[in-house]
Amino acid sequence: MSEDAVLFEAVITPHRSLSPNGLRVLMLVICGLAGLTILRFLIIRAWPVIGFSVVEVGLAVVLLRVNALRARASEVVMLSGSMLRILRTDAKGRRSERTLEPGWLNVVLEDEPGRVPRLFLAARGVKEEIASMLGEEEKRDLAGALRDALYRLRHPVFDNPQLRE
């Protein structure tokens, strides 16, 4: 096994329940229902309500778009024999990279009552939070898998055919 062989890799993306097509359908339904509301108030000549309805629909559409744009963010955690790399891509497509030495690296899951735990990689004065966009169960699964991968890296199993019985 070479030093650069990837021993563990996790791609972390935010969970979104709507596909892009589903988001378009939701926006159309919101606009259609608001259009019916506007039409009703137009018929009964309640002009001020129409302005508020337009602002409300505009705000809903803008917030749904912001949510969809944030879904573009991702984080990749790769462990090789010589380093652990964290590659982050934000919602605007900007990338950043952090490299940590895996020799003394620990996986720390900080629990706070009533909150989703925070997942850190800590070693020699360095503390890097990862997977901030995941929920509690996913963070616990990732922490366990990363601990196992670090254990396998530090405790390799050597197979020498001459020592077999």
C-alpha cells in the first residue's frame, strides 16, 4: 500500500428534500395560489392587500432560491497514509483545502444538550470542525467510520506468508 492511497473518503453534502424540478413546481404552486388570493382581493377592491401578497410571494421565492443555492456546498474528507485532506466548496463554488497530519489526529464529537453535536478533528493544538451541515445521526456515523479508518491506519495488519502455519 502506498502512502498516497486513499484509505477513507467521505463526501458531505447538505440534505435537500426537493429536486430542482420539485423546487420549480413548488414555486409555481405558491405563485398560483398567491395569484388566486390577489385576484380575490382585486375583485373586492382591497388594494393594500395586493401589495402585501406580492411582497410575500417575492420573499418566499427568494428564500427558496437561497436555500437551493446553498445546496451546492460540499465537503470531502480524504484520508491517506500520509495526510488527511479536507476539501470544501462553498455555495458560490469557491474551494478551500486543509491538510492535517493523521498520526496524532483524534475524532471529537462534542455534545451539547438540545443541539446537534459538533464534529471536530483535533491534533496538537489544531481543532478543525467538519460536517457542520449534517444531522446528529449522520455525524455519529461519520465519526465512527473516521475513527475506524484512523485505527486501521495506525494499526496495520501485516500478512507474512512465511509465518502462516
